[in-house]
Amino acid sequence: MDKLLYINGEWTGSELEKINITNPASGEIVGTVPNGGATETKQAIEAAHQAYLKWSKLTAYERCDLLERYYDLVLENEDELARVLTLEMGKPLHEAKGEIKYAASFLKWFAEEGKRVYGRTVPSQHGDKRLQVIKKAVGVVGAITPWNFPAAMITRKLGPALASGCSIVIKPAKQTPLTAVFLVELAEKAGIPKGVVNLVTGNASKIGDELLSNPLVKKITFTGSTEIGRVLMEKGAKHIKNLSLELGGHAPIIVLDDADLDLAVKGTMASKFRNAGQTCICGNRIYVQENIYEEFITRFVEEASKLKVGNGLDEGTDIGPIIDKNGYQKVEEHVQDALSKGATCVLGGEGTPKNGAYFYPPTVLKDVNSTMLVMHEETFGPVAPIQKFTTDEDAVELANQSPYGLAAYVFSESNRRGTKVVEALDYGIIGWNDGAPSTAQAPFGGMKESGMGREGGIEGLEEYLETKYVSIGV
Ligand code: ADP
């Protein structure tokens, strides 16, 4: 798969140096994309600006029709998209198919929601004035996306951007551009006009710097690490760039002693091991009330030990490879650090790096404490550290001891106790008896160092709109 950049409706960049894309399950090269930089990004931005002038003038109904055609095409190509996604990213094929459906749902939901961009009329204290509030698309959007959800992190931005009348320049992660190219091919097929969607692969900081410094770009939407989010904020400060940032997380899972244990184990499994633990809302630290601690661990280990590690394309695989060597080394470091500080490993604990592919088994650690790296840094791997707590208040205090505030989970059958815990947690997304809360129609995003802004839901559309207030003398 030798792919190209997509700028102003043209597939271009064949003269540029090529970047190899590897399959993390085998280390094999599965495709190439051009190494684009500032020049290509500038061309894409200018094309996006011209396209925006026309696209934003279409009615929301016209944009909806095109986005719905796009949605249909994504679903029609679900199997092939999922295969490409697994090839370059490694997640099990059934998860990749789930991601494609999830990715498509943002196109459908925002296509509809674009019809409900309402303004309002505000009563004036003067009889000869009419006060109007109207909404308009922000303009050209720069979207920088990560590798862990190569399809959904694009459509979660593209859906609301296009529905509101913006155009977009996408910079996918270097590990997973092939899914992005496939999605853009389908946008073209759906009839999205030239220049409305553009794709530039290549040097992250050169592309990022152009997106952040070019005055034609009115908004940057980013999903990735807190570290890079901070860099983008600093660079964007010069032009007061409008930013939405979905950054790192360190999700706590709290299991109260009145929880339905089957549900708590199932929900924790779903949250912890999806995508081999490589999502920003994966449970990172698990707090279990002391009187059910041992029983929870026994049941959790029993379930986790059934998970099959392997190539995501193989039937029956539950956990694919870690994305790369750096990711793998971090997982190893976290486990070794915990063991050296007194944790006990009750499952897994040793990875198998082989020929450029890095597999790590489901791992369960008990007797952990907050001095351990795994309890305060994002592990991004299938490692479940489980700590004991005494009172509900202790659990909340432990959970809130983090600079992150993205997702948190609570398992409790009690309305009263669950409500109190949920209300006390400083997190933007909470799953109460639910290990998989994300969905297109609900706001997704974090507090504290997990970012700013929301994606999904009506909040997700607002991010792409400016508010204009008009005072009319009559
Ligand atoms: P992850 O840890 O998930 O790889 P990163 O924050 O490193 O997260 O990357 C997320 C996205 O940000 C990727 O598309 C990456 O290429 C991009 N990126 C990395 N560095 C920069 C930068 N200096 N400017 C703009 N984008 C960047």
C-alpha cells in the first residue's frame, strides 16, 4: 500500500521521501506514505480555506446528505477498513470492526446534529433594539490524531467540523496513516467537495508548527499525550489559537463492597484490556474495598487468564501487540518498578518481544501503593494494579490524587453510595457500573491535565462554532 497526501482534492506527494508503516504484530512493512512537511501543510491549509468559503455556505441539510453518504460508505467498507486498521495498529480484528462502527457513528450523529445549530433572540431593555445571538463555523480546522484509535479519533473531529461548516486538514499519527488515507478516500467517494478534507502525513512538528502558526487555521483539535498537548498550547499562544485538547488519563476504577461482583469484573476487564490497555480511558489503577479485595482478585485473575495474546488478525485474539518498542519498555518499566517496591504479580508479568513485535500478557499486580509508577503514570498496557481501600471517602481521595481527570469508573449497587462517589470524583467521564462509556452523542473529555474541551454530544459541535452577538437598532 503506497499511499499519498490528499490536498485540494488531489492525491499528491509522490516525489517526497517515503515513510514505512510497519505491522506491530510482525515488524513487517505494510505500506508507505509521503514525508510531508510545512510546504504541503501550507498548501492544504490554503485549499481548506478556499473550500471553507463555499462549504460553510451550504445548508446544514446539504452537508448532512453528504455526511450520511460518507457514513454509509464507511460501513459498507467496514471489513476492509478494519483489516487495514489491525494491520498497522495491531488491535484484534473484532475490536477494529467495533472501532469502525464507532467511527462511523460520529459521522451520522453530527450530520443530524448540524441541523440543530440554533441561535437565540434575547429580550432587550430598550424597545428600539433587537438582540440576536448567531453561530458560525470557526473556519479551517487542523486535526492532529493519535495511533490508538486510527479511525475514530479522525471522525470524532471530522464529523462535527464538517457538519458545522468547517473544512479540515488532518495529520494522522505516524504509526497509523493508512486507515486515515482509507477514510479520506471514502470522503472523496462520498462527494465531499475538494479542499474540504485534506490529509498531510509526515513530520509531526513541521506539520504541527505550520498548523499552529498559519493564521488561516482557526482551530486546532488534538488527541494525544499531555506532553505534546502542552507543546501545542505553548506554540498556539502566539496566535491565541482556539484549541481542543484530549490528553492523557489515569483512570481509577473503584469497586465498592456492595458491587455486583460479576458486573464489576466484567466492566473492569472491558475497561482495562481493550486495545491491550492502550486507550486514554483504560482503567489504570483499581481500588477494591478491603472485605471483597481477595475475592475480586481471584475472579478477575480467572477471567484475565482466559485472554489470548497474539496477532490481531488471528481468530480468537483478545490482546494484540503493544504499538512499539517504546510503549513496550514503558509497560515493562512500570511492572518492574512495582515489583521492586513490594507488589506481588498474580498473573503475567513478562513480555515476549520478537522480531520487532512486542507482546505483553494480561498482568495483574496486587499489594500496590501510590509510590509505584503504575499508580500515577499512564501505563498504556494490559497491566492491572489492584489496591485495597477501607472507606468510600478513602477511595475518592485516592482516585482524585492525580493530575489527570479524564475517566473514572465506579461499581456499586447502592444509589446513595454510588451517587456520592460519582459527585466527588474530579473526572470528565464516569462509568457507573459501566466499563465502556464512550458514545457519539455524549460529551467526552477531561478535567485538569487531561485537556480542555469536549468531543461528542452537543458540546462536541460547539467546539467548531463561534458565537456572534448582533445588536440591531430598529
Ligand atoms: P502518543 O503518545 O499517543 O503517540 P503523541 O502526543 O506523541 O501521543 O502523538 C499524538 C499526535 O501528535 C500524533 O499525530 C503525533 O505525530 C503528533 N505530534 C507529536 N509531536 C508533535 C508536535 N511537536 N507538533 C504537532 N504534533 C505532534
